[in-house]
Amino acid sequence: MADIKYYDVILKPVVTEKSMNLQAEKKYTFLVNPLTNKSQIAEAVEKMFDGVKVKKVNTMNIPGKKKRRGLVVGRTAKQKKAIVTLTDDSKEIEIFTGL
């Protein structure tokens, strides 16, 4: 398996109403590389954002949806989502503060 660097782990933040409500509890949601595990995700978040300490990481695999275009039936790409919980003494993640 290829060596995954910390900047390849987090693909993009998830900006939905539910994920914004979780920020009050210091929980942040990201789309991550499907090949990563929880410890790699925690390490990547701590390295990418200064002053952030990860308490817990919850992950979920999202299978691809069936899509149809004419007679051809295919699937979209599968994804992996991670909900990262920060410790109480940790700083907040800045990319979410302006949203």
C-alpha cells in the first residue's frame, strides 16, 4: 500500500446544517481518503491546524450511489467521512469560524 502523507488524508470539510450544529460540541466533519484509518486522521488534523488536540475520531464509509445515464447503469465513487472531536482545552479550527 502506498505511503499516505498527512496532507493527503483530509480532502475537504463537510458543510451541512447538521455538521454546523455539531461544532458547538467541538465536533468537525471532513471527507477523508478512503484508505486511511482513525490514527492517521487524528495525526493529520493535529498537524494541519495549530493548537488543536484530537480527543476522538468517528469514521463512516459511504458506498457509491447507483446512477443511470440512458441505458448505462453505473456507480459513483465511494467516500469516507470522519467526525473529529476535539478536547476541551483545544483551539477551534479556523476554517469553520467564518461560515
